[in-house]
Amino acid sequence: MPRSRTVIKRQRQTERRHLRRKSERSELKTLERSVRSAASGDAAKASFKNLAKALDQAAANGTIHPNKAARKKSRLAKLANKTS
């Protein structure tokens, strides 16, 4: 068990960040599934717009790598355009 106050504080901060990032990654997966399962082209494009914004924000916050966000946006944009 850590005795240092700074270590205890760092553990609390790490746990809070972990939970925040975990929920954000879960939300990204949900948005991605909504784009992939969209039946019509209009629904896919609307879902993709929400996902693109969320991916950009996650990359800006450091939740995911910026290149990963760009790669997902590119692939899903191609998919959304193909359904329309």
C-alpha cells in the first residue's frame, strides 16, 4: 500500500481519467456501430457526422491517437458514401 500522499493522489487521478476515457471509447464504439448499421444513405451520413465530431474531440483530448481518428473517419466516410 502506498504511503506517500502524492502517490495516493496520483492513483485517484489515474482512476478518474481511466473511467472518463473508458466511457468515451465506449461511446465511440456505439457511434461507429450506428454508422455501420444505418439502412439508408441519409441516416448513415447523419450518423457519420456525429461520429466524425466525436472522433476529433477524442483525438484532441488524447483519448485516441489522431491518426486512428483520421483512419476511422476515412474508412467510415467511404462506407457511408457507398450506402447512398
